[in-house]
Amino acid sequence: MDYSIGTRSQSLLSSQPPSAQIKDPLAQKTPQTIVTCVYQTHIAGFWRNATVLWSKNLMNHSLSISVDSAEQETASMCKIDLKPWHFWAKKGYKTFEVDGNQLEAYWDLRSAKFSGSPEPSADFYVALVSDEEVVLLLGDQNKKAYKRTRATPALVDAMMFYKKENVFGKKSFSTRAKFDERKREHEIVVESSTTGPRDPEMWISIDGIVLIHIKNLQWKFRGNQTVQVDKQTVQVFWDVHAWLFCAPGSNYGLFIFKPGDPDADSDGDDSSRGDDSECSGNSRYYSTQSYSKGTQFCLFLYAWKIE
């Protein structure tokens, strides 16, 4: 077992764009579940990071979309408050600008289904339009989205770069993720037993199957293993030191799920960087962050224990 999560997870986190940074959830008056998804999209001649942030607490449910500027280290943002007592707020349209280019955000969450997360799981759409192209489309109601926006699909689909989620719980923490856009979404559950007469233990299951079981967690609070999910290799990293040795509620356990073989990481990183100013192909695409079909998705799960 490799206990290198410290340096490897830090390098993964250091690549996050400014628009994706999340404030400490415990700094809020009430615990706030937050899901952040970062996509690479082609907007107004540049590859840009588009960050979609879903957040929810006892009083508020909101959606924010921000797009990185190609000219300066800032991001343009569109915030949508999904007030539960206002049915009309769950469907709407807003415009905002990035580098002088108008973007249009459309959404319909009136029939959206949720499964314990502020991010809906079905029966919704969120569409971002630039130059009459749908450059980012979320949800499963594609036909309705294209009909409403009267826009065409983008020449190149947006790709999810990574997903980051803050979850609060006592013993169980769950999330969903696709390790391959061509395959189905998976349910990920982390369960723990850190108090009581028995030694601390932890279980990590995907789609109801326990793939990792850590006994004597007090000695193995940091580590990583490689598992197989639908014949796909996924690296799993964890650091739960704070669960065991810090005051309750003062910190989180960090879990990272990264598709791909560990031995291919260095080769994949080098081959996917390319030139910062353009991508190979028939047309020239400028970029704030180089784009590649080989971009690897990463899931960061921050599990906050509440006693």
C-alpha cells in the first residue's frame, strides 16, 4: 500500500482554477452541502474553465455558474437562487458577460429529482449558450434545452475536469460520479466506525459493493488502493487523520477518486499538456488552460463528521 496521498493530492488540488475555490463550509452559520463541477468548454475562441456550483443549507438552495476570463485572473459569474417557495424561480434565463462576450444561462428544475445532494439527479436541464451554441449542457432533458435555447450543439462537447463535494454526516457519506462519460453514473458511499470498543474501521463501496475495507484505521488513516469499477481502473486515495485525532467537527476526511492506471499518470500528464496557446487539429483553439481529449476526471470528496 502506497501512503503518498499527501503530495499527490496536493498536486491535484493545486491545479484548481480560482473560480472553483470553495469557502470553508464550517465558516457558515449552518452546515452547507456544496458540489462543485469544473468543465473545460470552448467559449468565444478560447478553451475556458466553466465552474458550476450547487449549494444548499436549511434556508437556501442556489446554483452558480462562473466562466474564467482569458484576459485576466478573474471569472464572470451568474448566480441563481432556487427558492423552494417560488415555483417560478426554478425555471429562468439570465445573461452575463466574459471578456465582452455575452453568455446566456437557461435552466428548468421544476421537476428535478434530488437524492440527498444539492445537485439534481434527473428530470432537469441547465444550458449555457455562447454565439448561438450550447457550450455546456447539464441534465437529461436535452431536447427541451435545445428547443428553448434555439441554439445548436457545440462542435466539441464540454468535458468535466473534476468534481468536488462537501458532505456532512455522522458515519456515512455518499456522492455520485461518472468515471467515464460514455458509461453510467456510480453511487459512492464511505462508511466509518471510529468510536466504540472495536478498533476504528472504514468501508468504501461503489454501487453497493464494498471495494475497500480498512481495519485498524488508527494506523492506516492515510493510504491509497487501486480498484476495478465496470472493468475500469480507479485509484482511491484517503486521508482521515482529522476524524481520529482532531476535535469533532473541526476538520474533514479527504477522499480522491481518479480513473486510470497509476503507472500511466506521468505519461498521461505529459502527453495531455500540449501547447498552452493552441490544440492540435484542423482548427486553432486558444486556451486559458490547455485542452485535451485525454484530460482525466478527478473526484474530491470532503467528508465532514458531525457528532
